[in-house]
Amino acid sequence: MSLPIGFTADAADALPLHVLDREGLAAWRQAQPAAIGGWLEQQRFTAAAGSCLLLPGAAGIAGAVIGVGDRLDAHAYAHAPFALPAGSRWRLAGGLAEAEQAALQLGWGLGSYRFARYKRPLREPAQLLATPAPEVATLIDACLRVRDWVNTPTEDMGPEQLEQAARELAQAHGAQVAVISGDELLQRNFPTIHAVGRASHRAPRLIELNWGDSAHPHVALVGKGVCFDTGGLDLKSADGMRNMKKDMGGAAHALALAGLVMANALPVRLTLLVPAVENAVGPDAMRPGEIVTTRTGATVEIDNTDAEGRLILCDALAYAGEQRPELILDFATLTGAARVALGPDLPALFANDDALAQAWLDSGAQTRDPVWRMPLWRPYLRYLTSHVADLANAGSRMAGAVTAALYLERFVPAGIKWAHLDVYAWNDSERPGRPAGGEALALRSAWAMLKARYGR
């Protein structure tokens, strides 16, 4: 297996890299030659989080120091690959605890990323002399896959490309894939997936991947795969539509998490479901006021065609529930309301089981990849009332993330543990280790939660 981006096995000319925090700076400085102490003073270096300082030597650069904050947070190290000179090689000087080394390696991999499918990066990252531990390597790979998938425009990342991504994962890990597409969705009773995607020239589909031993606990992952969202006939504004290539971010997270499960041979029986559509405007577009009969037989009035993600997910969740898994997790770039409430960095977590929610919260704290629990406040079901159908797909502007989650819960069979993550999957601005564009959020904590729950 090749090394992740930003890593090297070539020790030639590798320079020492010192990792310091504010508390450790004074002791380290006392152990250095007087000239280094003077240089630190001249540069006013304090080892503040996110800082970097090159150290001079007789022949040029003799080494470097990076300042970090929380040593168990991968992003504490993620500034280094682009703060250090392009293409330079570095070896870690001084010991780090095993967990700190894992955080450093993960942060280096995340920080080395630039989306390069259509444009060469302006420079290459610095390289770390290290071979990441296998699980760290799979985490880097999973996070960067999410970024690549979300960053890719819809012309190259439509429903058929999501299907291809699932097939490539299946081939790599010995899984099986089945796909139901086009009008076959109606014949196989997936009417809401069909209703959302029928206006596009690209056929809607339900992608199903199965892997693992039937004797193991059954886990179902579901990801919203709206490859582009115009809003339908309830058309989005230009600003609102601009980044809607990212509306398959839930599918990207579910695919990447499935890859982590399989690559690390977690002892579960895995089912991955991705309803993949393009919410387009056309002669056959779904209209406001239409009534759609879902897979469960419940009727839904289309209050707003831009509330389409919950429509494709409800058929997929119902199908997942029919298989009676022990656990269902769904991921979706579902509501702007979640971003208003929690901003871009905190995915909103909803769960019908307190222990499951707490396990994800705990894993988020452990991995520094947080989620924030929001309430399934069932009195708000009144906002989804329809006078002509069993429920509406939207309604009041009140508590939009909560009502969307309540809609989804309606299609999860009683007795099955379920968690729903309303995730942004995007960085609006450039930050160290978090380049603008697609982002994997709560993917690492989801994996840690599953590993703690099912690991040997």
C-alpha cells in the first residue's frame, strides 16, 4: 500500500522537527545552544498553537519547531505541511506518546490535502518521514475520499458515479452491490426516490452494498445522495444553489464509513444504502401540492420540493428497517436550520436511543471530531401536519432541523436504534488542515463509536 499524501520513506536530507506547546517551550529552549535561544527571542516565538518557526544552521535550515495546542487533536498539527517549505522532508525529533503520534500523522495527512482533479496545487506539502499505522492510514484515506467526492462537480459526480464509487469499494473489500434505477424504483416500491429524481436525464437509483458475516451484528448505513439540488420547482436562489454539488455529502460520509468498517474488518454485517438522485427542474418535475405514497404506505404532501432529501431517505430508511438491523445510522446534508443553530463545524445529532447518542458524543470528545445532540421534540410533529395526506414533507420555518429529523424518525421501525446526523460537509473558508470545500465531519467519531461498540 502506498503512503498517504504528505508522507515519505526517504530519509535523505530529512531535517529534525520539534513539536512544542507553550508549557514545554522553556525546558526545550534551555537544552538548545545559545544561538537557537537568541533566534527564538528575535522571532518572538512562543509555541502558540498553529505556529511554525524554521531554525537556522551553518548550511541553511537546520530544523523547525511547530507550536501545537491540544496534542490529541489531529488539527493541532495540520498547519505544518504547508507552513514548512514545499517538498522538504522532516523527521520527528523527540518522543511523542502513541496517541500523540497517531494525532500527528492524521493531522499531517489531513493538512497535506488539496483538491487536484482539475487544477494542480500551487505547491506541494512538506513530507513527514513516517509510515502511518494502518488504522490511521485508513482514516486519512476515508476523510480525503469524502473531500474529493464532495468537491467534484455534479457532471463528474452524478448518481452513476456514486454507484461506481460503491462498486469500487465493494471490489476492494469483497462486498456485493445491487442497484435499482429508473422506473424499476416504482416496480420495487421506492416511490419517493423516483419522485425526486424523475425530472433529471440521469436516472435516480438506490445503491445497496452488503458485506460481512451474517452471524455478526447487523449495521445499516444510509446516506443522502442528492448529487445536485436546484430546489426543484421551489427553485433555490443563485447563492443558495451555488454549492449544491455538495448535497451528496451524506452519501460521501456513509460510503467512507463503510470503507472504514470493511478495511478494518470490523466484525459486523454491513448494509450500505445510498438513494442517489439529481433534484432537477423539467417537464416531469415533482410539483408542490402533489401527494406521494411512500414505501411504508404513508402518504406525504409535497409542501416544498426543496425538502427533497428527507423524501429519498424515508424510502431508504424504511427498507433498512425491514431488514431489522441492530443499528441504523444516516448521514445527510439535510437542513440549513442545523447550520443556523450550530454553525458549519458541529453536525447536529438526533437519536432515538440515549445510550447510542451518548456513545457518539463520547467518541466525538475522544477523537476531537465532535457532534452536538439536538432533541427529537415530538410535539413539533404538528409542523408536519397535512390536511390531505398523512404528513407533509415540510411546513413551518420553526425548528427546521428538528422537524426534518422527526420526519425521518417516522420511517424507522419501532425497536431499532437509530441516529441521524445533519452534517454540512463543507468548509466555507480556508483554515490550516481544513481547506475550503468538501469536508468530512464526525466521520472519525462515527468510526470510533462503531469500533468501541463492535470491535473485538
